[in-house]
Amino acid sequence: MANIPENLRYSKDHEWVKVDGDVATIGITDHAQSQLGDVVYVDLPRAGDRFASHEAFGSVESVKAVSEIFTPVAGEVVEVNDALNDTPEAVNNDSYGAAWMLKIKMDNPNEADGMLSAEEYEEYLNANA
């Protein structure tokens, strides 16, 4: 079974969010990276870009496919993980740590509360296996 940390919130598009005040750190889940296979390129936005909830903010290219990544919360990008330009394989090796993708200052800090808990995300994965 995929690694699903308890301290994060999850989307049905397989992104995770870690909330710290009004800033959400976003990445893709262990399940998503395992479905993609070996990641070879990550396309991310720039700081200052704004996104609506559930809007595509970039893409992940693997040896199998190119997949869009969606922001589960609305807001302004305040930081991007530029290290992924040189080490996209971090998405496969540490999807919840070194491979975080961006930080967004949320328009509504409570928006992440409506996302799936770790238990709910695991149930969602099992139901859609």
C-alpha cells in the first residue's frame, strides 16, 4: 500500500497539502509517483503566479506519460522548489519531503479542511483500485 502520512491532507487528484498558517505546501502523493514511474522532468509555475482551486499549475513527465498537477487550494505561489529542475527523480524518492513542489499563500486558509484525511484518501485509493 502507498505511504500516506497522517499529518497531510489529500485531493482525489493525488496531490497532498501541508498547512502552516495561511501557507500550503503542495506535492504529489506516493501513489501518484508510483503510477507515473520514473520521473524525468517537472514543470512548475513561478512565484507570484495565482491559481484557483483545482487549476492545473504544472506537469510531471515520466518515462510513461506526462500528467498535469492541480492545486487543491486557491492562492498565490510564494515559493517554488527549483531543486526539482536538476533532480526530478526526487519525486520518486521522497514525494512527501524533498519533492514538495510549491508553496501557496491561501486565499482561504480553511480551504484545506475540506480535503481528504489520510484515512479517507486510503479508502478512496482502495475503492478505486
